[in-house]
Amino acid sequence: MRIIQTADLRPGQAFDPDTTSWIYNGLDCAVTAEVYGALIPQLDDISRPIYEREKALQGPVLDMNMAGILVDQFELARFRGEMEDKLDALERATNRLLAEGYGISLEWNSPKQLDHLLYECLRLPPQYKRNAHGKMSRTVDRGALEKLSQHLIALPLISHILLMRDLKKKLSNLKSEISHDGIFRSSFNIAGTNTGRLSSSASDFGEGSNQQNIDRLLRRIYVARPGRKFANLDLGQADSRNVGALCWNRFLASHGEAFAGSYLDACESGDLHTTVTRMSRPHLAWPVDRDAWKKFADEPQAHLRGKSYRDTSKNWGHGSNYLLTPQMAAKKIPGATPKMAEDFRDAYYSAFPCIPEWHKAVAADLRSSGHLITLGGFRRYFFDRLDSAETLRAAVAFEGQGSTADEIITGMLNLWLDGAQWPGFQLLNQTHDSVLFEYDPVCENEIIPWALKQLEVPMILEGGRPFLVPSDAKVGWNWGDYNDKPTDKAGKPRRLNLDGLRAWDPARGDDRVRQNEPGKTVQLTL
């Protein structure tokens, strides 16, 4: 091995290309080793387990990067064609609206031109956002457009632009480069998020994209390999249960069981969202039969444009946990008003007083120490203004969602470490609170119960209370949702998906037969 005395090197010295490469790579290794030697002794009882977990994740992450997910080329082409036709029609309608309604023409996808139209021509109140340099500047991002849509003069145009942006985002995913073997591969990043979750992006070869944020509508294009089947394991209401556990741990000693456990008890009641709906809307004509409550709460409501009261409770309850304002909450439910969202939030906090107290406790922790620790022991320091509303929202989200990240990553590691015992097992993807893997269906009735067991992360909370986020499994031959009905509950048409993910029943398993086999004639299900 060649030896170079780097201590004798001087800035500006010229070397031949080979020597330069030797010096560069030698210093890269040597300095990295020195940094490692300096940082390892600084690990404490909290940071060392985090470091060990990050190291352990390299195996399953590399495995997922290399495996990827097979793409149904027929479905991909069909979706691309439909999205392009819709976008083209919307662009024509938008150009006509601009010409006849505003008397101008512009490129709708240009932030600069849209900024000029909204703030200079229409004189709408400017919306600001902190830019990459830390300065507040005018913006026309989604949040800004949603706020500006309350002005009737801008509503038609903004509605078109938001819809076109969504379509363009979906098309961008559909146009991602696929490997020569028909596989969609991404690069998962272990240290990708502030909450401890993985992130993903295009692979090192420029193929694939963010595999964790694919629209549910598009997931059916991703299919199991021939002779294999998908299983998607999902933690049940993990964020909500973890918020309940955090409240219990914080307030048991100071406020007692009734206060500390009000929300966790509701989470563990078996149907949180129906419970919240009854609590927030006691004036409704609820059935006497308790078993009929969920069906009643799930009925589509005309004034909510087909959404149910239960949908509203699910969406707004989650938003109230994470400090979503009534104005933003109202935009999540078609037909809802900020006053409706505010009334819900007030009733929600009244029923679960531990939640607003949890918000206050998080704010106090930020001011006193500048860091928070999840249920699983993941620590995060906050370096922004600790008294700002934006930092508080990020901190509250970190405690709840970071705890979910702890659980799903622990479960994923368990699956990968012991998965080789099962024929055809291949870890494929990990999202916020779910894991997708592939397996040989011959062992389905054995591997699914085993996999669900691997996802269990039991804890003992303050006062000895046992805590476990349950999980369920769905199985199928593509990543989309199973559907055997031509219309949804509101009567709108939708496409069948007989190969999609369907809840696995431990009593009878899954008796379906695959409809669309990759490499064979595709049976089109309309």
C-alpha cells in the first residue's frame, strides 16, 4: 500500500492525478475515523440506543433499495393517459377563464406570473412564508392559495390551479424512471426526517422517486411478482394512541387517572372516531342500539358533500391533537366552516382536557430544555425560536408521530431479522405507520400471524399500565385498495380492483384467486 505523509503536504501543491486521488481518499478515510473516535465517547444512555438502531437499519434499508416493487406496465400506461387527458382539459378551461374572466394570459405553473396576477392585478392580501434564506417573502404555495380561495374573485382560478398541481404531481410520479427489469426502485434514507421516520427519493441511478408518498389512487400499478403476494401491516390509530400514552405518562401523578387517561381510554374503547362523534354531536338522533352507532356516524352527509360525521371526527380529532387551526381544519372537509371546526375543537378539548394540557407541557419543555423525547426514547433538539407557534406545532407532532416512528421501525427490524425463514419473504416499503412485504401465498395462514406478532412493541406506562399499539393486516396482489363495488358510499363511480389489498381474516384467510398476473394476458377490470 502506498504511504503518503499528509503532515508534510502544503496548500497549493500540485500532484499527478493518481497521487491526488490517493491523497483525497486517504484523507477521507482518516478524517472520518478521527471524527468517529471523537463522537463515540459523547454518546449517552439516550443517544447510544438511537445510534445502534440507525446502524441496524442499514441491512433492511439496503435490502429494500435493491428489491424495489414490480410495476404493472398496462395500468401505468392507462393511468398516465387518463391523467394527461384530465390535465389537458383543465389547462384549456383555465386559459379560457384567464382570458374571459380576468382579461389576461399567463403560464399557470409559473409562481412569478401567478404572484403578479394575485397580488398586483387582483390586489389580494399577500401571503408570506420564510424562504431558504430565512427571510419572509411572498408565496403562492398551496397554503397561500387555500387562504386566498375565500376571495370569490380568485376562487375559480385557484380551484383550477390546485387541481392541476395535484394532477401534475401524480403525473410526475407516474413518469418516474423505472429500472430495465420493470422494477420501481427508490433510495430509503435512514436519517431522513426529524421524527425518526425513514424518507425516500430517487435511487442512486436516477430511477424511482419518493416511494412513501404515492397517492392511494396510483398504488394499484405496483404489483407482487409472479407467484408472490403482498401483505401490508398497519399500526391501528398509532398517532392517537401514542398521544394518549404521552398524556397518561405526563399527568397521572399530578392529575389522577380520570384526567390523564381520558383520551387513552377513548382510544382503547374499540372505536375512537365513533366515540368522538357521539361526544361532539350529542344532539343527533343516535340509535338506541349501541351496535348501530358506527353505521349511523358513517352515513354520508349532503352538507358535507358526501363526507360523514365520523370522517369529520377522524380528521378534526387528529388535527386538534396537533394544533391545526379551525380555518385549516375546515378546508379538510368539503362544505365545512371554520365555526363548525372551532365548535368541534372546543367540545373535543372539553372531553379530553389532557390534550390542551399536553400542548402546554410540551411548550414548557421547549422553553426549559430545548428538547423532547418520544415514548421509544428518540430525542430531538429544537434550534428554531422555542416560543414560536410554528416550533410548538413541530414539537407536538414530534412527540406523537416520533413515537409511532419508534414502533414501526422496531417492528420492521423484527420482520427483516427473522423473515428469511419464510419462502418468498421480501421487505419492500415502510411508510409512516405501515410495512409492505412480499411472500409466497402457500404459507399465508402462518406468515401473517407471525408478522403481526413482530410488529408488537409492548410498553409499561406510568403506574404499571400496559400499553400496546395493535396492528392489522391486508393482503392482495397489488398495493391498491380492494374494491368490488362500482360506486362509493356517496354513489360516485369508481374502478374495481379485485386484486387489491383486503383485510386478512384469521378465521378464513383470503380465498381469492389472482386476476391479473404479470407477464400474462392482463384481465381489465372496469
